[in-house]
Amino acid sequence: MRILILGGDGYLGWPTAMHLAAQGHEVIAVDSYLRRQLCREVKVAPLYEVPELDKRCAIWHSLGGGKIAYQIGDLTEWEVIAGVFRDFGPQAVVHYAEQPAAPYSMLNRQAATLTLRNNLLVTANVIFAVKEFSPQAHLVKLGTMGEYGTPNIDIEEGWLEVEHKGRHQKFLYPRQAGSLYHTTKIMDTDLLWFYVRMWNLRVTDLMQGPVYGIFTAETGNDERLLPFFNYDEIFGTVLNRFVVQAVAGYPLTVFGKGGQTRGFLNIKDTLNCIRLAVENPADKGELRIFNQFTETFSVNELADKVKAVGTDFGLNVEIQHVENPRIEAEEHYYNPNHTGLMELGLKPHYLDDKTLAKMLQFAMNYRDSIARDQIYRQVKWA
Amino acid sequence: MRILILGGDGYLGWPTAMHLAAQGHEVIAVDSYLRRQLCREVKVAPLYEVPELDKRCAIWHSLGGGKIAYQIGDLTEWEVIAGVFRDFGPQAVVHYAEQPAAPYSMLNRQAATLTLRNNLLVTANVIFAVKEFSPQAHLVKLGTMGEYGTPNIDIEEGWLEVEHKGRHQKFLYPRQAGSLYHTTKIMDTDLLWFYVRMWNLRVTDLMQGPVYGIFTAETGNDERLLPFFNYDEIFGTVLNRFVVQAVAGYPLTVFGKGGQTRGFLNIKDTLNCIRLAVENPADKGELRIFNQFTETFSVNELADKVKAVGTDFGLNVEIQHVENPRIEAEEHYYNPNHTGLMELGLKPHYLDDKTLAKMLQFAMNYRDSIARDQIYRQVKWA
């Protein structure tokens, strides 16, 4: 299948490109390097250097991985995205091309505007490009579990059947997010749902939880193929960050009470979810929504796990509850459904001590290059 | 009260400016003339010439109406909106500054992108400006009944209490719109609700139905103070358009079966709703939502009313069912709640024959300047 990966340089974009190429698909990765630029702006960097797409594609190819094409361009520009669609004629489009960090979106007005503008205009352009050039293509869009927030009822998979005064209606599950970034993903869903109904598009919207991990089947033993691994509060996801904090002897910073519970997944499962979605496309006129995570943890539970495995490693791991710079429920009901991807065949990699140990061991190699001042930035929500 | 009216040149913005000024409020109207420009682009024009804001403010003042200040500027530009807030220090902000036409938003990709970009970036800038310069100010935002679409259950006023598997949660009423324009209003609501929760803003979001009418208490006998009156399919609301079609001897074009039902209101009631909202502000941290209409009609009912009154005028009014260029339910359940504004004191002007007769009589004065080719443009939804 010809698969276009938008945001193909990202933490998940690049491993997805390798994974789908390894499955024999024809892959082109497109990215504007926005995330690299924003990291430089806010003065954070991944734990190790990550080569740019030209080099990564060449390394992958030189190791026998088959061709991954790439293009650098800003997808908010219609001519860029139109050119890509015209030239490549994708049968599936995996859309990761968004400013991905909740704390970045809350940093200041400029960052908020950039997030809003980039995420909405790219998603709109993707929709228009599919309509104009590849109306049969299956669009696989990355949403987030954060769109749902933390309601006091079970979170269903995308939709909610409502009975009201004796009548019935199926709605998009009502969404209420906790950051501007997550709110732009709600808007993306609004936009996709509208155009699916108008233009009979074929869309899968994946409500993904926070991802952790570094290694995938395709990274092999070559560290130059590893994805971004940020450990700062802005671009680093919580478990990745805690692993590096444990190695650095930096207390695990739990915001407030630490009862914040989310659905997590291993990066390997992200790739499997994307592959399963791509290889089992949605129908024409269908907005198919899956909740993409494998198990739920509170922040306290994650901190405890990292502390336990870290202690086995001889690390002195402390847990520190700090004042919560965010506005969020620190204790709440959380019971999200997530059967759709399992039914498509997902075999989860659950978070066990071995997985954590492997991450810790890897981070130990970079112990001396950890910049402690990057870890805790306290981006305030208000 | 110092009241800032964003979009103060529009069909509703200008009459609102006069109305609030007449109530003794200090008013500044800001507009970019976007609507004037878009009308020129798509080659439609109001039934009569409408002076620009400088002239309108001068005429209003010369007739003893008190001062209305104005500024021309693009509110997607932060420096423009920041300057207005800094200089004026509003206590209330009435936000009409959006591309207002559903058919325009469906015209083509460029129009869709303009709508998305303008409406979202202006709303975001308004939120940021309130936060930075006037955190106590009450933001009165124009939403639309179209955000709800036509669900098969009663439409409540902004919110829905859901019981699900024995648990309860109050949500924003789930929204599902029928045009890109209406979808941008959903996104506005998403954005407002997020920042209300984060920043304790004070917001009223008015879900308004289609407005009809020309005359308000303040237009008096001077036609130079009348609002835009578009009768084209793109910028003209349905009843205004039917009135002009009746006068022009142009069949009333009902899309499809004509069972499409909406909540309508007289322009005089719009002004009263805005005034009531402004003079009874929402609390800090409250997103207050009212459904702003006074009565529901199907398109068939409106056509029949115009035909009946037109026939009394000696006009030969035909009703023609044409193929529906839009994608929408042509027969549906529709039972929206709208008690909030009534409880604040709204005294509706219901649509009666006298009101219609006055509109028809007025349009007759301009019979010779009706451009028939503007009426029916058949903007297709897909």
C-alpha cells in the first residue's frame, strides 16, 4: 500500500515509517521539522542526537530496510501538501503532523496561537487534499484520549448513545480537554466528523493515550534509528521523563496528589495500532474511532514502578509531590473502554519491570548528558 | 458601560452598536470590512448601499444619537486587538467578528480556509486580549443554533445531563453542525469552554438562530442607518431572501422537501438579547449559554407565510422546490429549549403578517435594483 506519513520525523512518526516500510508498504514521510524548531526555541533537547530525515532514511536503507522516501515542507501551505498528494497518490494517510505538546500549547499566547493555527490548518489541508486528489484514501488521524478529559461516567469508544426524555440519539462522545493542545484535537475531530458526513471520507481517528518507550522491532541495534526521546516537562511524556529523572538522581516530580489517571501504551503498540488501522480501513463515510491505549495508571503508580525498578538498579529514587502547575482533577473516576483495536488483533505489550529495566539501562548510557535544568519547567496553566 | 463591539459593521453588529449607544453605553465598533470584501469577491451586494462605519457613526451622531467610536482593523492581528483593548478598556465585549455565511464557507477550499482561520484566530485573540487586558470583562459571543444540528432528542440550553450506566455527568450539549461555518462555531465553543475553565473568564455564548428583519428602534426614518440587507443565497438569511424573491417575482426556492426547521428571531430581539446579556453578566468562571431564538418554523412554513402576505400585496408569489444543494435532513425532529433569555426579560417580537408586510413594502421600494442573478447561486455542499 502507498502510505503517506505526515509528521514522519516525530517521536512516533519515524518509527511508524520504519514499521510500515518493514511490512512491505511503500512509505513517504513528510515533516516540517516544527518539533525540532520548537525544542530549540524552548531550549530542550532529546537525550541523544537524532539525525534528520535524509540521514535516517539513508541509514535505514543502508541497513537493508527498503526505501523510505521523505519530503521536508510545511503542510499548512496548500501547495506543499497538494504537491505531495499529486506526486505520491497515497492509499492511506497517517496524520501525526501536529504540535504535540500540551505544556508547549500553554506556554504563552504565541505558542497557543501556533498550536491552534498549525494543528487546525494542517488537518483542514489534509482533508481538502484527500478530497481533491485521493478521495478513496483512508485517513488515519492521531487524536488523543485527552479529548475526553476525565468525565464521571465511563468513556466509550468515540460515541455515546444518549437517552433523553424518552428519545434516543447517538452523538460523538462529548469532549472536554485539559490543555489547548488537547482542545485542538477536539476541533480536529469536529472537522473530520463534519467532512466525513459531507464528503464520504474514510477516516479512523485514534484517541491515543500517553506513549512510553524507545525500542521497536525496526530500531534494531542501531541507535541512529531511535526516535526522539525527550525527558523535559514540555515535550517528554511522563514515563519517559520519570525514567531519566531516576537515572539523573532527580526526584520524580508528581504534580499535586498524583491521582491523575490516564491510559498508556508502549510505542510498539502504537505502531501495531497504526498498522492494524491502515490494513483494516474504515468504510467510506465512516468516522471510526478507537481508544488507543492498553492499560491505565495513575501518576503515583508510575512513579512507584519507576522507583521500585530503579532501586533494584542501585539508584536512589525519590518521589516528590510538587504544587500542580496545571489545572486538572488530581483524583477522579476513570474508566475508558478500549476494545476496538484488540478486536482488530492488537496484542498489547504491557508495562512490566523488564520493560522499565530496559529503559532505565538505556538511559544510564546517557547519564552524563542529561541536562537537569531541562527536566522541570513548571509551565503554568493559568 | 464601556462596550466593545467586534464585527461592528455587520448585519447585526451595527444595529447593536446603535442600540447599546442609545441605552447610554459607551460603544466602540471594530471591523475589518471582511464581509464587504467577501461580498464583492462573490459578486453579491445588499439591496441598498450601506455607508461605511465612519459615515454611519457621523450620521448617527448628527441625528443626536450620541457618540459611537469605530476602528477599522483585522482582529486576527494581535497588535490590532491588543491596541483596541489597551486603549478602550472594555467592560463588555460583544464578539460578532466572524465570517458569517454557511454557504460561503462551503464555496471552495480557499473560502473554507479563510473561514476557519478568521473565526478561530479572532476568537482566540479575543480570549487572549480579555485575559491580558480586561480579565473582569464579560465576553458575549455569538454562537449559532446550527452548532447543535438536528438531533433526535430535545436540544437543551447549552448543556446536557447524561446518565450512563448508573453514573452522571453534565456535558456541553453534543454538537454536530451542517456547514463548515457552523463547525467553526462549535470550535469556538470548545475554545471558550476550555479557557473559561482555565482562566475564570466570564462568558455568555449565544446560540442564535437565523435572524430576519431590517428595522430597529434606532434606525428611525433614516435609511442610511439601516443594516446590510442581503438577499443572495450566500449572505442573505432565508426569510430576508424570500421577501426579496417575492417582490422580484422570483419563485421562492425551497431546498428539497422544505421540512428543515430552525429557530428564528426578529433583528429587534437580537438587540434585546445582546443588551440583556450585557446588562446581566455571566459570573467569573461561567460559560453561560442561551439559545437565542423566539419561535421555530420550517422553510415550507416561511415560504407559505411570504406567499400569503405577498399575495395580499398583489404579488404573484410562487414556491418552487429545487434540488437541495446542501447535505441536510429535510424532515427531522426539532424541539429546542429557549427559556434563558425569556427569564432575563426578553419580550419577543413574533413573526406576524404585519411584520412581513412591512418588510415586503420596504423591499418594493428597491424592486428595480434587485439583481435576479444574485438570488440563487446553488452553492453545493459536496
